[in-house]
Amino acid sequence: MARFEWRRFRSLGAAAIALTITAGGAPPTITAATGSLYVSTEGDDANAGTTSDTAFRTLRQALRAATPGTTVRILPGTYVESVRREVIGEPGNPITIVGEGGRPVFSGGRIERYGLWLDQNAHVIVKNIEFRDYTTIGVLVVQSDDITLRRLRVRDNGFSSQIKWAEGYGILLDESSNLLVERNNVFGNGPNPRPFNMAGTGIDGYRMLNAVIRKNRSHHNNGGGILVEDSVNVLVKRNTIYGNDLDVSADGWWDGGIWLDGGRDVTLVGNRIYDNLGPAIEISDEDCQEPTGYVVKRNITPDNYFGIFVWNFGTEDFPKPPILTLKGNDFSGNQRVDVWIEPWQGRC
């Protein structure tokens, strides 16, 4: 399937892609700061950045000055900016990037490839910002540790991917650990118009270790709501997933409202998944990794094409514990079938 073949290029691609923002001349010399730094549409990167009246113009410049414990305060307005930078806080003393006075907007102008790329970062919190209109991805977290994404609005990204390994995402969590992704509103992401053989994802997680994805809304994406692939110790709790177009059946597969594949010890609890064009929950062993420790409980899945789709475990019934434990779910009330199980053992 196309989405999994493309994903294998990530490590090579991430190393090869550079920051898209450039500035005339050498950047000004700045002094590292604790406390608060400010970014404003009326600011100047030659400023000190330490008050709203002496704000920087770009987030990139503020992050150059930030040290553990710094809060970078983004003032209201729209910023046409694409930022990739190594940001390192400390345990219990993170660097925080927060939108002030409402929710400031970072826009790609339908030209820039990504909004915020946290590449090999640690101990960072990002909250209360909108990322929109980036061709490939709104927010990326790559090979990072202890990252929180909270109350972000991530919309209309990934419509025309400019990166080889990316299908088009709202939020991408890639090979990272100790993640908290909560109360975000992620919608309208994915390729548009969509090729028959490709779909994006609202929140895409690959090779995560120790992650909590909770109380998010992922809806009306051209592709899946949440993907948890090849990940360990992940909790997906009380998310609302609806209105996503999951139909890639012309290429022989389906995306999922919430899709679990590979890895181990992943729990889905208390999610409401409805009105999706495809399976509400999809559970697979696509690459024959023999996943174990999947727990699916108290989820509700009405008005989708399918309630739950399980495939490639070599059984015509649900896989037994410890592979999969089901408890208190309601898979009823779907348009085609509530439970769909395919024993197919391709690639094994």
C-alpha cells in the first residue's frame, strides 16, 4: 500500500530537508533569555524581544534566544512563517510557546511546506496557536522527547504534499517519546484533491514511545482521524473523530477513524467515532509484527461505514488476549456492517 511504502523514506527525508525561511544578511546577535519573550506582527528581529513593545517579528528569532524556562508569547495576528529549529528545555523547566490574546495564526499561505517542525527537541510545550494552509504538514514532532501540544487549531494543511514521504497531515508525531497531545482541533487536512491511492491523517503517530492522545477533535480530514503505527505504550482517550473521508477502496484499502497497526500496549478508551466514510476503528498487523497488548474499551462508533475493521491476524474472529482485549464497546448502528474481520495474512 502506498502510505506504508512512502513512510520508510522518513529518516532520509528528514535529514535532507532544510528550513524554508531565509532572511537578508546575517541575523542580529541576540542574548539568551529566561522569563518571557514576545513575538508580534509589529515587531522587529533586531529588538530585544523582552517586552511587547520590543517584540521580535518572528518565532524563529525568539527561539534562538530562548533557554530552559522561557515562555515565548505570540501576540495576536497572522504570521506567514515556517519554522524548524532545535529547542531544548529541561525536565520541569520547559520552553513554552503560547498564543496570547486569542489564538494567533501561523499561515503557510498555501506555499510553505510546514508550520512548526520540532526536530530533535526536548521539554517543549506548544499551545493556543492556529496552524493553517501549509502544503504538507501543520505541526511536526520528529525524534523529540517530552513534547506537549495543547489547544492548537490545525486546519487545511497537507493539501498538496511537497515532501516525498508525507501524504499530508495536520499533526505528525514521528519517532518521539513522552508526548502529550490534548484538546486540539484538527480538521480539513490531507490531500485535496485526493489521489485515488492516497489519504492523509489528522493526527499521525509513528514509532511513538509513551504517548497520551486525549480529548482532541479530528474531523473532516481527507484521510484518517488518528493513526498509531508501530508505537509502544500509547493511550488514546476520549477523542471525538467524525466526518473523515477514509475511502481508499479504489486502491484496495481503507483508512481508519482511529487506526492501530503494529507496536504493542496501545489502549483506546472512551472515544466517540461517528459519521466517517470508512471504519470507525481499524486494527491491523500490516507488516506481520505480531502486535500485542491492544486494549479497546468503552468506545462508541455509530453511523460510519463500518464499526470496527480487523485484518491480517489470521483469524475470522477477533484476536484473543493478549493480542486484543475488548470491553464495553458499542460498535452498532453503522451503514454497511458493524464488525468486519479479514484473516488475510499477506506479507507474512
